[in-house]
Amino acid sequence: MTGLSSFRCVACGMSFALAETRLACSSCGGLLDVVSNLRAFGRTGAAWRDLFDRRRAASPSEATRPFETSGVWRFREHVLPDLPEDGIVSKPEGATRLYAGGALGEELSLSRLFVKHEGENPTLSFKDRGMTVGVSWARASGFKTVACASTGDTSAALAAYAAEVPGMRAVVLLPQGKITDEQLGQALASGATTLGLDTDFDGCMRLVAELTAARPVFLLNSKNPVRIEGQKTIAWEAIQDLGWRVPDWIVVPVGNAGNLSAIGKGLREWLDLGVIGKKPRLAGIQASAADPFFQSYRRGFTERVTCVAGDTAASAIRIGAPVSHPKAEREIRFFEGVVESVTEAELLDAFALANRHGLAICPNSAVALAGAAKLRQAGVIREADLVVVVATAHALKFSGTMSAYHRGGGRLANPPRLLPATLDAILAALGEP
Ligand code: F0G
């Protein structure tokens, strides 16, 4: 079915055709949502759940096209119904594991903790869920160049998805010296035109907006409402993984605030369609070095705080002016959400703790985990609450932080020991059996 979707301004409500490939309202400059008439399919909530379960259970050997095993396109009618199936660029992505917290949960007094590990996506972050939609739509709209500003994960995903499309160029604007070597290597390896700029992420964001205004270049930051339609599927998939139980809490790290916005939007759509019957609560967590959204929340959202983002091990969320603030605020209000901020020590210890328990999650993901622990300690989250923490990227994109933590004096540090190459030295190091 096509013709189901259009853009609507979140501030003034003005509508625009999806084909206009807009990024902002021409009347008031507000952010845009994709709004789709999903009721036109005429299915009940139960019928949708059945359809998605059948697709999830299908064997990969039955799939004739990559997107049929994608955890994004499993929900394709609800993602971007106007995109023809033969236009989908998929690796495939999504279908990440939902890990039971086990001993990690016990240590944090969260007996029903789950971690949705988005680091298991093809480029090792949740951004792939957005890029499969964004790059597909860019191609369908006739764009030959796609671009983004990035703290390292969006650029890796953009580069990798653009590389799937013959003749498509990816241009990535990166804050020089503020992303990891692994992330930089990903953009280079996929052949993106990679520009390191002497500014921070917010500076790159302003410049990429100017670039896309000056040239026919499709912007694929989360400001692009089409891209984040794919990210709605993180929470949808987690709920399906839980056998359609809706968690009490979904906890998300917040940088530019696109992901929290996408997750909230998707949940509202499923409530409306009757796919789910209960609202979870949302928690958005920031690192204290870059927590403008938290500062706004603390002021009851009476003002939109921005800041110069400071240095943090959670470098992917080192953002001082979250572009999607208005959308994220809307979701926090609707889902009776909370916003919290965690210190470097808290996030680094959570990073080490999760990895100690075998969950290879990144420092940005650890911000969410540390936030969940903090909200638990404060009694906001209760011991028996069903909690899904969204881990947004893989630990090994941030291996420098991991080895620095263990070589340094962190609470859970496990430093390597350098020894002479003799059995005696090894036995002495091991101590008594
Ligand atoms: N976690 C990771 C690993 C990220 O890379 C990002 C954002 C976030 C969380 C926050 O998501 O911005 O939607 O609130 N990374 C962007 C990038 C900014 O360029 O890779 P958000």
C-alpha cells in the first residue's frame, strides 16, 4: 500500500507530502514527524502480532531477499509503508538478542533486567536500523550523495549502507580527535568521503545542515524523520522478544535525542493500533559531562538548555544541543518518563561491570545501565520492575576506553601483568592453586 505517509510539524501541525524530502517545517522551522495511516491496513492488534511472529519464526533459508530476515523490515508496514519492497537496502539489521540480566541484574537489585544488545547490528550499533530506512529512501528519492555529522556510529552506518548502493557517495563530517579509531576506521573502510573538522559534534551538525542546503545532498542525521522510523523497531522487537509483555521501563542513553524520540513514537503507534495495551515508562540517561536534556528536565522543561559538551568516555553522546529535544520531551511527558544523569565513575564502572558479566556493551550503553541502577537506588525503579536497557553499541568500538579502564585504577580494574617468558614467573604470578 502506498500514499499512507506524510510529514507533520511537531510544533505547528502543518503537513507536507513525503515526496518533498523535507527536514523542517517551512512555516515555523519545527521538526517533522512521519505520520502514517496504519489503520488503513484494517488489521487488529492480535493480527499484527501474529503476522510479526510468523515472520520472526520463518527460517532464513526461506528468505529470498535480505530484508526478509531483518528485525526492522519484519515490521515493514509500520516502518515506511510507502517504500516499495524492491527499494529496500538491507544487510539485514536488527534481530539483536535480548539478554536476561542474570547475575548482573542481581548485583544491581534489578531482578527482571534485560539488555537489548544493539551492538549486535552489522556495523555494531543501533544506527543500522535507521540507515536501512534512510539510505533506501535516499535512493528511492533519486539522491546520489548522503551525508551526516557524527560522533562515530552514524557515520559508520551511513558509510556501510551507502556502500551497498552502486554510485552512491557518503560524506561524513566528524569532530576531529573526538571519535574512536575503530569508528573512524569503519567510515574509511566503507569508502566514505571522511572529513575531520576542528570543531565538536554540534559544530559538525551546523555545517552538515549548511552543506545539505547548498547541494543536493540527503541529510541522514536523526533530524531526518524518515531515518528514525527504522529505530522505532528497537522497542518493538524487545516487546516481541518478551512474548509481547510490555516492560515497566525502557532505559535509553540520550545524545542528540533521536533514538528516545523514535522509540516513544513507535510505542504510541502500537498503543493506537492495539498491538500493545500498556504504556511502559521511558528513562533517558545522559553523561554528566554533556547533559543538557537532563538539565532541561530538572527545570520542568521550562527552558531548552544547551551547553558546550565536555569530554566523556561516552563520546558518542558528547552533544551539547540535542536536535531532537522537542520530540524527546514529548515522549518523556507522554510516557511519564524520567531523565537522569550519571558521572564518569558511574558510567565507567557500569561499563566494566556489564563486560565482566559477558555483555560486550559500550560506554554509551553503560550510561543507560548506570542510570537504571541509579533510578533503582532512588526507588524510582522498583526491584521487581521489568526493565529493558537499550545497549546502543558494541564494546569493541571503544576498546581504548576498555583497556584504559583496566590499566588504570577503576573499581573493577583487571590490569594485565608483564612477566618474563618463563614458567616460574607464570606460576609465581598465579600464586597457590
Ligand atoms: N549510543 C550510541 C552508541 C550512539 O552512537 C548515539 C548517538 C547514542 C547512543 C545517542 O542516540 O543521538 O539518538 O540520542 N550517536 C550519534 C552518532 C550522534 O553520530 O553516531 P541519540
